[in-house]
Amino acid sequence: MTTVLAVANQKGGVAKTTTVASLGAALAGVGQRVLVVDLDPQGCLTFSLGHNPDRLERSVHDVLVGDAEAKEVLLDTDEGVSLLPATIDLAGAEALLLMRPGREFALKRALAPLLANVDVVIIDCPPSLGVLTLNGLTAAEAVLVPLQCETLAHRGVGQLLRTVSEVKQVTNPGLELLGALPTLYDARTTHSRDVLADVADRYDLPVLSPPIPRTVRFAEASASGATVLAGRKNKGAQAYRELAENLLEHWAGNDLVTFDQQ
Ligand SMILES: Nc1ncnc2c1ncn2[C@@H]1O[C@H](COP(=O)(O)OP(=O)(O)O)[C@@H](O)[C@H]1O
Ligand SMILES: [Mg+2]
């Protein structure tokens, strides 16, 4: 059984890409066969996994518009996950897909032949609620919403949750809203906790555990295109490993571990 997880939030800078790369690496680290999908034309996930989007001939764009099969475009990474990469071409996919019937299903159809050889697929959605994100949510069984705890990060959450419920009504009735993942979390301040409590109350949204602490190592790793988890013993990497364990437990049929608001 393959689990397909979309990581979505139309706000940029909330650690979607970091979550996809780190969670993917953590799951691969415990023996899962992991495929990550870069759905952002910026190609940050592709870059952070060691591939330069500017040098790639083909990407998920070709797959979505029907010019290539997903298996022809897959790349290996040092993290041990397979990558369906993005290039800036993907910026044109929205317009091309808009003219096609069944446009929300392009990714789901493209991934189907790969699922037999993969345990977990994680989709990195772009910072918008356009056709690409709709493709991600339509292809997924579950959606995880990274939420930065520092600012008024929750201001777009209502809109995102409306989109999720529309997707459930129209293209993907089985979609499970896993919950919000607190990112860039600072346990020393009450502010982070207040933001979380507020989000949980206001939107009746489960808050996943553990929160991912802000650590300087992440900024360094993504700037250098170096590995996210490999050989690192920092708090952030450990939090993603723990999240991976919690999700595997959940997918094995147990209740999801949620964050104790205190
Ligand atoms: N736990 C963390 N601690 C410190 N910096 C982080 C952490 N998670 C992400 N970042 C940094 O925050 C920035 C935005 O993260 P990114 O994953 O690209 O967000 P998004 O994909 O939502 O736009 C990046 O520079 C990344 O390195
Ligand atoms: Mg991103």
C-alpha cells in the first residue's frame, strides 16, 4: 500500500520544501521507498536534493502535459529518495493544463504506474492554490499543512482549508486533512504556543507532533544544496525523524500523535 502525502500551504517560507526533503530523507532512513515530487516551478526541492533545475532536460512539467512518463524523468538523490524534479518550465503548466479536461487529475494519472514500487510519495506544493496545488491535493490521500508559528502565519489557513474541502467534494473524496505541522518553532517563547493554540481552536485543526524547532543548520543546508539530514544530529533533523515515526504509526492504523497544547 502506497501512501501519498501532499504538503501544502499557499504561503511561502513556512518550510514546505524543507519538510518534504527532511521527512522524505527520514522515511528513507528507516527503509521506506520514498518518492518526492517537486510541484513548485522555483525548483527549490530539486535544488535542495542536489540537482540543478537549470540543467535538467525534462521535469514534472513534461509529465503533467503528457510529453513524458514519470519513470523517464525520475532522478536518484544522495538522500536515498527518488525525485520527480521541477524546472521553471512548470510555470507554464498552469496555463496549458487549464485548457484540458480532467486537469486536476494529471499528476494522479502520472503517478499511478509508479506506486507499485514506492511506499510513500510526498508532494511539495507551490505557494499558491492554483492548478498545480489542486493536482497535488487530488493525487494525495492526505495533506499536511506546515505552519510557521512566529507571525500571523495562520491568516491564510481558512482559505486553504476551504480549498481542501472543495477538493474533497469535487476531485478527491478520500482526502484526509492530517493537520498542521508547527515549523520554525521556538519553544522558549510563549508566542509560538499561543499561535498554535489559536490555530487549533479557530480551525478545529489537529496539530501534529513534534513541532519542528528553528535551527540555523536548515538555512545553511538549503543555501548550499547540501543534504538535509545526512550525518546531522541537530534538533530539526531529530524532530523530522520523530515525525516520520509518528506518521508510520498512523499509517499502520494507529491514532495520530498530536501536540499537547499544555
Ligand atoms: N526548522 C528550520 N529552522 C531554520 N530554518 C528553516 C527551518 N525550516 C525551514 N527553514 C528555512 O526557511 C526558509 C523557507 O523554507 P522552505 O522549506 O523553502 O519553505 P517553503 O517551501 O514553504 O517556501 C528556507 O531558507 C529554509 O532553509
Ligand atoms: Mg517551497
